[in-house]
Amino acid sequence: MNIAIPLFDGFTALDAVGPYEVLSRLPDARVSFVANAPGPKRNDKNSLALLAEVRFEDAPAPHVVVVPGGPGVRAMLEDGQLVGWIRAVHPTTVWTTSVCTGALLLGAAGVLAGLEATTHWLALERLQEFGARPAGRRVVVQGKVITAAGVSAGIDMALALAARLAGDDVAQAIQLGIEYDPEPPFNAGSPQKARPETVALVRAVATARDRRSSP
Amino acid sequence: MNIAIPLFDGFTALDAVGPYEVLSRLPDARVSFVANAPGPKRNDKNSLALLAEVRFEDAPAPHVVVVPGGPGVRAMLEDGQLVGWIRAVHPTTVWTTSVCTGALLLGAAGVLAGLEATTHWLALERLQEFGARPAGRRVVVQGKVITAAGVSAGIDMALALAARLAGDDVAQAIQLGIEYDPEPPFNAGSPQKARPETVALVRAVATARDRRSSP
């Protein structure tokens, strides 16, 4: 089973590596990091570089696609090459998935039209630009399309996907293998649960970042 | 604040990237991936490569060290260079931490002698080889040393560390930023919670892998 994870500069590392860690443990998984121009792709903090090793043209028919998000999504929405690849491969995938604002790239490729979908809570309303219905759940399954909420939600999404691909026994073994028995030290992981000051702080930091990166 | 994450071939990707995603969001964080010989370091599945960009000798005094684990730990225990670097920097760190079997490398560097510590559940008893007392908790804090259980536990560890470094408000904002409100699809993330068949399966897969990689 071929699993393709596209990378681009400005991606969020955990968006890609969370699902990777789960899906790469499937018994017959062959995971590739793909890009228009292979090479190191730097994350949104610029301090991490993951190698993309396969060209889009050499990954024409992946069974599973996992599109990460991050501030670099904005440039990818303008660039068109990644979106074009998603549009080209989606008809023959078994599952097309996204984490965080990777959903906006699925949206731009036309994948989400008429579907419920989720993304990072800060970007949820933007899904409507692509004809999707924003759903505030952590993992949203619609036919063969799965969208996950922000960053860490990709781990939950990938375990749910692993169960669909290989059965509950295998998915549970993967969960135990990565000892995924979360104990967050705070109850602050969603805007409904965090304190209003925390929500305001995260919103302000994101707004400042977006302003800096505007042309 | 300088945060150093050593990499080596055969590391487990999420061990490194989980804490990275949290700690890199601290306001004054400068995170470096360090190695004896910089360049791409391939993970335990060989399908992911993360760039190490700083030599050990150029990271002589990090404030925070996060040592990931993975099957590659075995070779690192024999190689000695990573262990030597941990031994050299530990006296001046503010926090020395590990994820998963990275704890064995801390142990080999003498960091865990007389301390409680944790690691991946499959390796827990091995901590005694280094004079540590195995503790089955997910995150174990002992003075300035923090060890985390397997793979995904590094995210919980890093959030607890972020709170100690920058306060609860910042740690909660990071948790909300990465939308860490976990919803594992199964209750199988620890050997106490998983079904006995699942525990046996994961143990068998790990034993087979260790046999294959033995000299």
C-alpha cells in the first residue's frame, strides 16, 4: 500500500509526522514524502527540515494521501502544483486525508465540495470558501475523505484510518506500540475547553504571524 | 534558550518531532537537531529523513536536551559518541530529558543513576542496568531530569516542560495551538489497558525486529 505525504516549505512538522508514525507501522505500508521539487522542506519554524524524496510525477497513484497544513499552505494555494497533484490523484485514491490547514488544500483541489470537513479551529470558517460544511469534530469521515483538526489531531485520524485499512486489532497494536495513552497536563486543547484568555492569546499570535507573512 | 535534540539513524520520528512541535513554540526557543556527523538521519522505518544541522561540538551547552529513542539506540549504546555528548552537556543543562528508549542513552551517560525513570513499556526493566528505578508513569520528573514513556508520551512531557520553562499560561497556549485534545479511537495505549492479545502481538513484533537487527 502506497501512502504519500506531500511536503512544502512552511509545513507544520507534527501534522506530517503524527500520521506518518501511525501509518508507517501498517504491515504493508510504503510511505513516501512527495514534493514538486524533492529535497529538504523546512517547517513553519525554519528549524526542522524533512526530506521529500519522491517527485509528484513519480507518485501518480497513491492509495492513501495525507496532506499536512501549516502557514506554508497560503503559498501552496497560490502556487497550484500541490493542489494540481491532489486533484489528479484523488480520483484513484482509497483514502484522501488532511491534517490541520491541509484541509484548505483539499478544498482548493475540489475534494471537499459538498462535504463536512474540519481543520485547525482558527481556520474552520474558511472551509466554506471551498463549498465544504465546517464541522467542529476532531476527525470527520465523509466517504473516502477524512479531515482532521489542528496538528495533533492527525494522530487520532491516522489511528482511525489504520483501523479502516487493517482492522481494529492492528490499529490497537499500533496504538500500544506508540504508547498512545495521552495525559495532557492541562485541559486546554480546544477553544471550548481553554480559558478565554488562552484563546485570545493564540488568536493574536496567529494574526501577527499572518500579517508578517503577507506580501 | 537553546534546545538540542540529538538525531541518529534508526530513531523513532515522533519521539523527536512530538516534543519539537511543543518546545519550538516557546517564545524564546532556538531548537537544533544535533549529531556527530550532520546530514539526513533516517528513522527506524527508513522512509523518513530529518536533517541534523549542528555538530555535537557546536552544541556544547544547550539549556534543554531531548533525547529520542528507537531501535537505533542499540547502535548508539555501542558507538559512544552520542552518550559522550550527553555526559558532557548534562552538568550545565537546565533540563535533560528523554522520550521512549532515549532513556537508555541517558542511563548509559550516567544521568539516571539513583533516579526513578521511565521509557517505552517494552524496555522498562532495562533501566535497572543503569542504576535507575523503573517507574511505570507516563512522565517522570526527578530534579532536572525528565523521562517520558514510549513515543507519543514526548508530547505530554514537552507540555509539562513548557509549563516549567515558561509558565502554565504559555504551555496552555501551546496546547491550544497544536489543538492537543486527544481522542484516541481505542483504549489500547498502555499494556495495562490493551487486550492481552494486543500486548502479545506488539511484544512478538518487537522481538522479531530485535532478532533481525542482532549482529
